[in-house]
Amino acid sequence: MQTEALDHELSIDEEYDLWKSNVPLMYDFVSETKLLWPSLTIQWLPNSDRSNEQELILGTHTSGAEQNYLKIASVHLPDEVVGDPERSVAAADDTKESGHQIQSKIKIVRKFEHSDEVTRARYAPFNPNLIATISGKGKVFLYDRSKDSDSALAAEYSFHKENGYGLNFSVVSPGELLSCSDDGSIAIWDICSGKKMPIKVDTSHDNIVNECKWHEKSPYLYGSVSDDSTLIIHDKRADRPAARIFQSNPYNTLAFSKHSGNLFAAAGTDSQVHLYDLRKPEDPIHSMPGHLESVTSLEFASHKDGILCSGGSDRRVLVWDLFQVGAEQQQEDADDGVPELLMMHAGHKSPVNDFSCNPSIPWLMASVEEENVVQIWKSSRKLTSPYIPRYYNIHSLE
């Protein structure tokens, strides 16, 4: 009877209960909040210090039932979450009892009316008061959150003809914004110029463009992935792609490393995360299994080189340590996944729409799922302490 109980496939609710029972072992902090409407997007706003008060960008997707909004949420974090990440593991154990309580820590403090659903919202790195959004009709909006709600909408940009999900500001060229759409187009906007039309349009793809992102160190390079089963590296100075990579399965998402100039990752419908060298992008240098369904979002952490996070339709957010690629494993560890899989966040009951790594507090994450739930979580120091030697020379990709 015991074997039968262990062998049966767990329901989503049973998986959630199992995850919840392990929260004290795997996390230093977990918060869960049920929103009134689903949010397709989430992003931490930057804070110059490790303050207990942090803010998040959210949106609404009301399916036409009510007015949609771009929202700013305030999050109050306990002292142990914002403290020095290099403190001893024993210090974390002193507060571990709080892990048994999963409480709501999110409060909506600002909201701005938005035309149609907010499919993606991202702040401008050169001025975090400016937030760009894209809607289900492909229209791009720019908000200034420092102003009152009635005057916060600063600009509207119309070009795309269909739904848009890709939206990304350059961290190198202030004001340059990428957007992409189901109509197969990519637009580059300059929000500082006052112009309401793109400064460049790219139509290299033959199908839906799922995502587009700027290179983290170059003012010229950006990447895109499409349902036409291609990954393209673009140089905005050129009329033709710098590289076009064909795949047997379409990619949904990509991300460039914030530390290594030649490293980028892409993932999609084959459920694996693929690593690439920008100098020789024809084939992945490594592929990482771990997700059970499509991967829909990727982000490299800024606080530590080699940390990559991925979210997917399998209700999971995975944290990868790329320095562990090629590390030896005991058989019992191999059964849990490849050595570079540092942690699996399994607290969501529906597909993960988006997630964000906090830029000022290492290992603090926020993720949002289809069923209206936002979770804020920080992995246990026992998992993230710098205790393992580096097996893979990721610095060769700089």
C-alpha cells in the first residue's frame, strides 16, 4: 500500500502541499499574494540600497471585464531577507521558523489606467520613474510614475498590428527600447527623441516574434526568437542579421549574460535551456534539461556571474549555476537533476507568466502565475552559499 501511495502521480494541490511542507528547508523567505486579476508581467523596481521597502511593477489582464491598469506594488521585507548575504548559515537558521508562515507582503500603492491588457511592462534603466508597456494590440505606452495618475501617461507609440509580448530597454544606450509583436516585426524606439515612430524596423522573422532583448554590453546588438524556429542576432547598424540560427523547435525566450559578453541563453518548446557563445552561435555549447514543458522566460542574475533563472509552463522557476556544468555527481544527486540545477521553485499551481530577480538583494525573486498569484521568495543560504568549486570556465566567454 505504501508503494502504491508513493508511485501515484501527485495532483497539483498535492504537489503544492508537498512544496509548502519543504519551505522551511529550501527558503529564507516566502510570500504569496492572490491578485484580483491575473498579471502577465512582473519586475522589481531598483532600489539604491537593501531597504526593507521594495517595489514591483505589475499589470492586469481583465479580458475586457473591467478597466486594465499598470500597477506599482509595495513589498515590506523582514530584516533577515535584506541582510548581508554572506552571513553564516547559522544566522539564517535563527529565523527559519518564520518559513512555516507564508504570508502576503504585497500592497498596491499606485495604479494607472491602461488601454487593453498589459502584456509586458519594463522600467527604463536610466530613469526608473519611466515605465514602458505593450498591450494585447501591440501598442506601446510610456508612463511617468512620478506624476499623478491623470497625467502619468507620457506617450503612446503605434506601429505593431497585433499582440506584443517582447519589450526591453537598452542598459547601454539610454532611451532605446525594443518591442516585438505577433505580426513578425521588431521596432526600435528612442523615447528621448520625442518621435512617435520607430527609429528602425526589422522584419527578418516570418512568424510571431516571441521576445527581443538588447545585449547587456553592446549598444548595437540585440537578439530575437520567433515561432518561425529561428533565433536571430541583430546589429542595428546593418540591414541583415549578424547571425540566424535555425532550430527544430521554436524558442520562446532568450537572455544575454550581464557579466560575460559572449554568453547568452535561449529556451522554448523543447523544455531545455540552451547556452550559446556569441562568437560561434551556430550550435549551443551546452543544453540543460529540467523543465517538463515549454520554457517561457529567462533572466541572468546581476548579483553573481553564472546564475541563470528560467520559468515555464510546467509551473516551475529553476535557478541554474552555470559554474557547475560538468561537475561530478553521486547517483542519488543525479536523480534530482543535472549538477548545474541549483534550485527548483515549485510553489505555483499554474504556468509562470513572468519572474524577476531583485537587482539589489541577492537571491530575492518575484514570480507571477496565470491564476492571479504573486510569490516572493528567497532561496535558503544553505543552497546559495559560495561553497562549491568552479568546474566550468565561464570566464572564457567574456
